[in-house]
Amino acid sequence: MSAHISVENVSLTVPIYVQRERRARNWGTMFFGAALDPPRRVNTQLLEDITFQAREGDRIAILGRNGAGKSTLLRVLNGVYQPTCGVVEVQGSCQALLNMSLGFNGEATVRENIFLRGTAMQLKGSSLRAHIDPILEFAGLQEKASHRLRTLSAGQKMRLGFAISTSFQHDIILMDEWVGAGDSDFMAKAKARMQDRMGGSKIVMLASHSVGLLRDVCNKGIVLEQGRLVHAGDIVSALQFYHELMARFRTGNDASAEGAPLVYGCADHVMLEKGLLRLRGWLASADGSIPQGVVLEVAGARYPAISLERVPRPDVVRHFGLRDAQCGFIATFQMPGLGSLTDLGVAVRVLGGIDHVAAATPLRMAPAISQAISPGS
Amino acid sequence: MRSLLRDLKASFRNPEFWALASWLDIVVRYRQSRLGLLWLVAPAVIYIWGVGGFFASMQHRPISGFVGYVAVGYVIFRVTSSVIIESTSTFATAAAFILDGHVRLSDFVLRVTAKALFYFLFSLPVVGAAIAITPELQMSGLAVALVTFPLVMANVLWIGVVFALVGARFQDLSQFIGNIFMFAFLLTPIVWHSEIMPAGSIRGTIMRANPLFHMVEAVRAPILGQPISELTLYYLATMTLVGWTIAILAYRRFARFVPIWI
């Protein structure tokens, strides 16, 4: 049977309950206001007239600002929220990876919780039993199988949730952001598992702010803004549209409310001349602004770039659908006493951000760089 | 549009999830203690023999005749009250499952109903001991009770559905209901005899308006060798029909809002 998602003119209006706006002049009025004001019922439109189709082989990125309706749309596709009007048709088995570390009984054992979550996913006991050990093994919790779940750490619970949710192959995968934190060992395993599941599934819908990830995984994209579908198309055009949208809001001084935007980029080439270290690469941010911070971190110490020259990188602009042609950079660092590149050691990272202070996102390192600084070279 | 009857049918066909969930709810509560599942019996012993014995002597009745009366009343009341109290928070408790796509809401009502029935089964030995020493015990009445008890449970189920829906919308209901049931226990003839409230008096009318009285009486009267009054039969029949109609309509209208409310 072929998998298929069809969404036609879907709108979702929900009643929400808000407190009356009241200027609290002092603590007394604030407490009284909180206690006595009855909540008011307001109908809010979360999704408005959304229409799109997903066929087999589609990997669709859902782009949009916070609160644009990305998670809501995934919940509608999942059948949790029924649309107020319009038709949603989902054909094929569907697995949502929305909040994987929830839905456990804290006092029951790990093994019992696997059964609980498994039966909640409509699996029969017999087929589930064969999966218990692989799930425990994947989560690295074999020796914890008969411990109470509440004795696990948050990271272990997340691992268990991930292992359960991804242990079955489904036709359609709905995902809200990439897997959360975990140690690097588990993250590598989780990434491989996810890629395997995505490869095996017929349709993937992924909501994320991580442009690099979306570019890697998806071949199509839709952009939501205030519950409306404002763009649908291939991934590059969707990313481009999204960047332009973010830039529009930034000029309207709107983006500052959303905290630091995500930056991403890559360090391509490194060389040492006259005691100065020159690093070539590119750096862009998810909201379309031009990040200005590049910091070299050597064994925990931060060295901000003393100069940063912007250069055009048409190849990157094409690949990610960027708005800003000058996304490339040549950064110069002053590294006193550095005789050769191999003196840097192995604990070297290049961090990017809006400015030097905010630079905290590690950039991808091209193989050429790792090779240049590795002691064996 | 979700249909209650269709969902219930599917729930009964696939009982794994709610049966396991309710069983875990029960066993984890007693895991920390040495006595384990024996604790399940403790409340029944305290209520039937302790409170029952105390009230028997207070009303100058022989304890042998009274504990059986208290026992049946107590277990029926307990099934009903625990389903109502717990169903008001059942959707909120299961929010993670519901928001993850498990939208067959009848499962969560059956989860609390099954839990209450487990407790009921565990208290049966205590009840059995109490009614065994009751002089008025009628064996044929036990057979009648086997028919009326499922009827009572049918009512408990629709009440659970309605309270679960209302409790999802008004989340403070669960605390309120807990308090109400303290009062309801005293208002329902469980530790006192219904004979002392004759029909016609104001208190007698209040007692007969109380649905809990009729649910208890439908099971208790035949066991203790008394006929089920016509009023009780009509009351229960009407309640079943009206109640299920309300539950079906409410579920069809409001089930889709539950994920938004919780």
C-alpha cells in the first residue's frame, strides 16, 4: 500500500482561556487579580486554510518562526487535533516523534515501561516481547531493566524513549526537532538509527530550526507563518523564502524577542603565516542575518578573530538558499608562540555566532583542517 | 468525529494497553511495602469490620447482621466513587499518551474502571466473610446480585466517561469531587440502615433521590433477602438509558477538544 498524506483547506480554531489584562499596581492587586478574575474564553485560529500533498519519497521540512504552527500541524497529521474544517487524509502507518521522554510510569520498572509504551503504540504483546532486549541494548540500559524508572536520569529516560519510539519502522515519520541531548556516543547511535528509519520510511515530515539538518534530510519544504501556509516547494526555494521572511522580521526589530538565532557554517581551510592564523570558511544564520563572530577555541581557551573579511560564496548560497551572498569569511587570529599548526593540539574548535561574545556554535570542520592540525601530518 | 460505542468496542478488542496500565497503577503502589498486595485488603477490613462493628454497637444492632450490610454497601460505593474520582483526572494524567497520538479516549476510562474492579475483586474475600455470618443471607439473592451488579457497572462506566470529559475541561473538579464523596459516603445508607429514613419524610426523599443509594440497594437488597423496590428498578433503568445517551452525545461533541484542554 502506498503512503500518502493529503491536507485540504485545513483550519484549526481552538478555544483558549486567558486572564483579563490588568495593570498590577502593587502586589496586592496582582494577587487579587490572579485569584478573582475569571478566565475569558477566546477562540484562536492556530491553522488557517492549509492545503498540501505529500507523496512517497517526500521528505518535507516544516519551516517557520516559533509559534507559527509547526508542532500544531504535526499534531493534526497525527490525529491528535481534529481540524475545525477541512480534510486530513493520512494513509500508511504513522509514527510521531514529538515528546519521547514522556508517557512513563515512574514507579514501574524499565521493562514494564517498555511494555506500557509498546502497547500504547498498539503493538501486541507477542511481537513486543522480541523487541524488549534490543530496545534495552540500544538505550544502554540492560542492567537497569528491573530498576524503577524514576531512578533513571533524564538523559537515560530520553534514551529509553528514543529507543522505544524508533524501534519500529513506519511508513510515515513526523518529527518535531531533532533528538535532544545525550552523550556523544549515544548521539552517534541515535543519528544512525534515525537516518536508517528515515531511509526506510516513505514520507518524512520534519519541523526544525536547524537549516543544516533540514538541508541534509529534506527534499521539499513548506513555510508557515501565523498558521498560514505561505510557501511550498523544493527545499532550496523554501529555505530561501524562510530566510527572506526572517530578514523582514529582523528589519522590523521583531527577531530580537526570539533570542539568539541559530548559526551554522563550516571551516574549510587553515594556514599559518607570519605568526597569524588564517581560517577560511562560511557562516550563516537561520534568520538571515549576517553573523560576525568567529572564535577559535584551543584547549578551552577562546581566541576571537582580530579581523574578519567577508567574501562571496555562491556555492553555499545556492545549496542552502541563502539571502546573503557574502556568507564566506576569512578570519585572522593572533596566536603568539605558535610554531606550526600541529602545535594547536587536537582539542580545537571553531565557534560561530552573531558576535565574538555570543559565538558558541561549533562549525563543521572540513577534513583538510583536521588533517592540517593533526600531529601525524 | 469520535463515537463512544465504536471506541469502546475497539478498546475491548485491544485490552492490552489499558489493562496493563491499570495493573501497573495498582502494583507499583504496593511495591515498596513488605506486605505487598495484602495492603489491598486492608481498607476493606477497616471499613467493614472496624467502622461496621463500631456503628453496629452504636445503633445497638448485632454485629453479625450489620457487617454484611456494610460490606456490600461499602464495596459498591467504593467502585463507584473511585471511578468517578479518578476519571476526572484520567485524561490529564495520560496527557503524554494522548498528545502522542493515542486518541482512543475510552481506553483511559476503562483504565480507571479496571483498576476499581481489581480492588473490588481483592476485597471480595473480606466481603464474603462478612456476609457469611449474616443470618439473613439468601443464596438465591446472590444469583440476582450477579445480574444487578453488571447493571450497576454499566452505569459506573457512563458516569466515568462523563466525568472524564468534564474533568478534562475543568481540571479543578478532581479535588472538588474528592471532598464531595466524603459527604456522599455519609449520606448514602452504608453505615446506617435505610429503614430509619421512611419514605415521605424529607430525609427519606433526599436519600431516595441519591443515585448511589439505588446502585448500592440493587445489589445489597437481594443478598440480604429483601426484594429490590420498584423505585430502585425504575430509577436504575432510567439512569442507564439517560446516562448512556448523555455519555454518547457528550463524547461525540467533546472528545475532540480533550487534547486541547489537557
